[in-house]
Amino acid sequence: MRRMILPICLMLGACMPGTSGEITSRAATGDVSVMPPMKSFSVPRPAAPQRSNVDLARDFIDLSMQLESGRQLAVLSRFETPITVRVTGAPPATLLPDLNRLLHRMRNEAGINIRQVQGQAANITIEAVSRADIRRHLPQAACFVVPNISNLAEYRQARRARLTSWSALETRKRIAIFVPNDTSPQEVRDCLHEELAQAVGPLNDLYRLSDSVFNDDNVHTVLTGFDMLMLRAFYAPELRSGMSRRQVAERIPGILRRLNPAGENIAPRHPTTTPRAWIRAIQTALGPGAGPMQRRQAAETALDIAETVGWTDHRRAFSHYAIGRLSQNTDPEYAQNQFAAADAYYRRTPGTEMHRAHTAAQLAAYAISRGNGEDALTLLGPQISVAETHENAALLAQLMMLRAEALELTGRVAEARSVRLDSLGWARYGYGADWAVRAKLREVSALNPLKGPNG
């Protein structure tokens, strides 16, 4: 399991400083009776990782030779034949185009021999099922991937058997991916990226990575330049299934020297390992199952650990961000201080453009609620292009909706109307159903102090 129902996917839902009751009483926006066509992204624009090959080699080993639980893997496992992929179940209309685009990227950017096929047999089966079916098996998962099976029926029978154990694999031959078919197009696409990457490549997540989907913070939703480099190295001819950690560690420096020569001239940063206690605290703070007080205490614990360890990177920032999210309804000013602290740490950490975009949305929402349109426009200015570059339609739509309200506050009503209308096509991809898009519009509109209870 990789994609969890926790961090950023929950954070996108609320940008309203104050109580939720204020949203319903003050919400007002122009009626959108007919939605524009859904928008989608075209040409990917991944950035190459700007890190030392020394750090990248360590990242590769930790991603490839360890599970998310922390358990060490005895050997490397991968596909040793060309990889075939098929789709079963009831896929939504956007799944196949997004899958084709992803497979094209894997072939061209990662050099993996992978293609979609029709018929009864394939190395990887992507089964589109309901969210209820997924949560019936894994309550905290939005989607998941399992080795040595092809459908949910097989998984039900073998879920506790050694057959479905990643640690028992020596060579990958048959894998199933389960994605939801009743959620937003972006959520389905994000699941495809994360689960297909795990099905063919590394099995671990590392919170220390700021520029990767191999990170449970869910900030990055499509495969990055770093991720493609890891996948290309994973299928380098110097490696093969069954190699030990020592054997992989001996070969990976030469592989990276060949694939990423620029990384030879960058000084290593040697980021520290993330303590399990911090991971548990973040998962409690932002995951399902905990009450408000328990979440807040867990977020404070995460920040205490970050301070004790001495972090100044995105993990310290994320600790502040978590506290901000959990306190903004009860103490908006305190939350804004936490978001500002998060942004300060993100600013000094490479590869955190998307993190800053999420933080800017929270800071801009607060500025709008206080009637500071110009401040909000300054905050939002560089972030819209960041969200577009990283193909996050939900965040892009949210930023554009916020910009529309900020423009209205500064008297640029016609421009605001145009930006708001333009946001809807992205919102349809990011949020899915029209009712969800309209709900997001009402939520953002409710921030604007110029709009009274009756609009």
C-alpha cells in the first residue's frame, strides 16, 4: 500500500480560517448552471533532481531494499521481462488516457519496456473498483498494490498468505493494482502513478525526499524527475533480481554516474534518517481514526521531534504545516504563524516548490478573509504556474479561485470573473463531480468579506 488517505489530500479540502459554521452562513457566489469542459494536462515538465549522486545512491538503496514498515529486504526484485499491463473492472473515462500517458513517460523517461495489452493475461492488472471495495480490505488506503494476484477475489483468499508478501519476492511476474472508479479523475491518476511506480520499482517511502511521489506526504502526485531517475536505475542492466543489498550498493554509484553525470559535481547533503516516532506522530495527526485533541497533540509531538533532531528542511516545515491545518478553525492567527514558519523552512529547502504552493493557498485564504486582496495576489502570483507544472489540477483550481476573490477585493471584477471561470475546467478534473466543484466555489467565495450572507 502506498497512497494513504491522509496528508495533503485532506489539507486541500479546507482553506477557511475560522469555524466551519461560517462557511455555510456566508457562502455566496455566482450560480454556475453549466460547467465548462474538463481540462487536462498535456506535455509533462519534470525537473531533473538537483542532488549529489552520493545522496541519490543512498536514496536508491533505502527505497529499493526496504519496505515502508522499515523491514529490510533480503534481495532486489523487479520484472526481468518486458512488462505488460491490462485494465479490468469498471474504469472511469479518464483512466485509460491517463494510463497511456503514464506508460509513455515510463518508456521515454525511465527506459522501461512496458505496454498495455488486451486479453486475459498480463504482468500487471489494474482493476478499477469502488472506494468501498478498497476500504473494505484496507480502510486507510485510497488504492493499493499486491504481488502474485490479479483481482480482488484472489486477494481476499490470499491476503494473509506468504503469496502476497513483498519480502518473499525474488522476481516480479504478476501484480495487481486496485484503483477507485468513483472518485475524481485526479485521484485515479495519482493512484496510477504511485501504484504503478511501486509495482515495477521501489517499495519504500521516505519522508526525507522533497521531490518525489515516494513520500507519504502526498505533496507530489505525478512521477517527478527524481522518480524517473530511480526507475531508470532500477532497470539498469547492471542490476538483476536476486541481488543482495551489498551487491546493489556496489553497483549503484556507477549506474548513477552514467545516468546522472551532473550529480557527480554536487556536494552531498547527507539528510538524516526520519525517526519512526515522527512518522507515527504525523500519521496520527493527519490520518483517519484520531480525535481533534489527539491529532493536535500528535502534531505538536512531531514538531518537538523535528526541533530535537535539529531539522531545518521540509520535514520541519511539514510539522509546522500540520499544526497550522489542525488549528486554523479554532485559532486562525496562530495557524497563520505556523504556515509562515512552514514557508520559511520550505524556502531554504531545494525541491519544495509544490510544498510552498500548498502553504501559499492557506496564507492567501487568510489574507482574503481579512480583506487584504493585494497581499493575497502577491502570495498567489508565482504559485499558479507551479501547480500547473506539477500537474495538480485540484490545487491549481483552488489557487485560481482564491485569485478571483483577491481580484474582486481590489476592484478588478471582470478579471476575477474570467479567472474564476477558467478555474472550473481544472476543478472538474481535480474535484470530480459538479457538486464538488460548486462546493469548492462556495467555500472559497465565503472567504471574501465583501460577500454577505445573501451574496
